[in-house]
Amino acid sequence: MILDGTSAAAVAQAVKALASDELVAFPTETVYGLGADACSDAAVAKIFAAKGRPSDHPLIVHVADASAVPLFASEVPAFAQQLMQAFWPGPLTLILPRRADRAAAAAGGQSSIGLRCPAHPVAHALLLACSRNEPPIAGLAAPSANKFGRVSPTTAEHVRSEFGEGLLVLDGGPCRVGIESTIVDCTRGVPVLLRPGVLTQAQVEAVCGQALRLPHELQEPAPRASGTLASHYAPRARVRLMDADALQAALDLLGAEAPEMAIYSRAILRTRSDKVLRRRMPDDAVETARQLFAVLREFDDRGVSLIWVEMPPDEPDWAGVRDRLQRAAAG
């Protein structure tokens, strides 16, 4: 059931469902999330069951604002506070030490927890209404509203295609960012980049005043985090990444005998087959991120068996898009 997320009555209906340990999908600026009361183990278990997601793979908890952070985190380093002040609300998730008495199931049993304050008016209205409920719902555990490992949804219709009419979905229109949040681990004394997003490494480093480390640069193992498995964000069709020259050479080799397949590239490529569906990748990384998952879903809906994608530039602005495509291809 899709409801207008700008309607106060729809938001109130969603809060009532969440207070009864039901699931509600809602928009964020990144992707649509499948939400449940983060402090209810029973509700969180329904997320894992609905998605087919392993229960030890942690969820991100969404909060209305930074004042809710102490309800979940036992410690907030100074550089994490700086990042919250600069980028919240926005597409940044911080991994923080978890309060022992909060959200163990949502955290996948770990001693850390991922927190984010989304920058979408519908998400904010829902989270604020949850915080004012009696009893209050402090935060919503909300992974992307899709089956585990598959392409994330960026519209309410995408969510309905995954879960059918039985799920309450607040419609907030297409997501303006289009790929999931940047994740920074703040549990090891220095900021560690676990997942790139539209916020670049340089932007994060400029705010926190120190270099972002990568997990392999530290001896301590990184906390498990959402969306960091080698294979993720995968459509049903097989994805292959190639540079423009390799794409053209492969199309020339196939000639008129090319199967039903799709091409997503910046380069203008030639083909002699009328079975090749082509979409042009924007030259701009931000616009590519915005449309990426919708394009992959369109290709799946068209029934193609292969998706060939031109490898994005190896530049900081493209890191989030490259990450999602590499994980999609790994599937």
C-alpha cells in the first residue's frame, strides 16, 4: 500500500504501524529504506526475514537529529561530532561504539552501531513523529527496501515491486542522491572509510581534519557494515564492466548475432543488432549516481540476460558509483 508521504495522516498511520512492530518503507535522499523500531528485536527480526538477510549483517539506524545519538552510542569521538555537524542531515553513516543496552539485534550483535540522520522531508517527518510517540521510538533500523543483495529502490514503485501491496510505503518521490550513504567507522580512534558514497573522501577529510584510513591499513578488523559485502546491488542480469574500447570490440565481435542485452556507457557505441538496449551514462558522477539503480532495474524489467557497463573514471567523484557497479558485477 503506497501512501502520500507528505500527508500528516499517512505519517501518523506509519507511526502506528511501527509502534505495533510492523514494517514501513520510507524515502531518504539516498534510497528507500525498510524501517522498523530499532529497539524492538521482534520488529528488527521482521526486516531480516522480509529481505532474506543474514541476522548478523548489521542495519543502519536512522534518527531525527543528533540529539538521539546518545540513546544508541556510548561514545562519540570529536572527529565524529565534527562530521555530524557538517553533514547531518545527509548521506553519511557513522559507525560508533554501541550502548550495551540498545539495539543489539539491529547491530547484528556487534558492539558498534551505524547511525544516520537522513535529509529527506518525509523521512524527517516520520522520525520526528516517532520520537514524539508514546512511548517514543528513538530510531528506525532501515536497510534498503529490497531483497538482500539486489538493486536498491529509488522510488515507491520499486519497493512495491519487491514486497507487493501488503507493505505500507510512504511515497516521497524519486530519491535525489540515488546510492547509499558514505560509511565512516569511528570506533578505532581514527576515521576509516568503509563504503564510499556521494560525499567524497576529500570532503570528509577536510571536515574531520585528518586522513581517512582504509580497513586494510589497520590491524584491527573493521566492524561489519551494511552494503560492504563483495557481491551486492546486483540485478538479475549478469553485469560486466569494461572500458569503452573493450565494449566496442565485444559488440563488433558479436555483430548482428548479439543476444538480448543492455549497454550503459558514456561512449557512443555501434552495434548491428536490434536486440541491444542502450542507455547513455551521464558525464556527471552525481547524475549517474541518481539514476544508476533505476537504470539497472529498467534493464531487469526488460528481461535482458546481460548488462555491459562502461567502467566509470577512476576519480574521487566517481568512487561511490564505481563501488556499486563493482559489487553488482561481482554477483
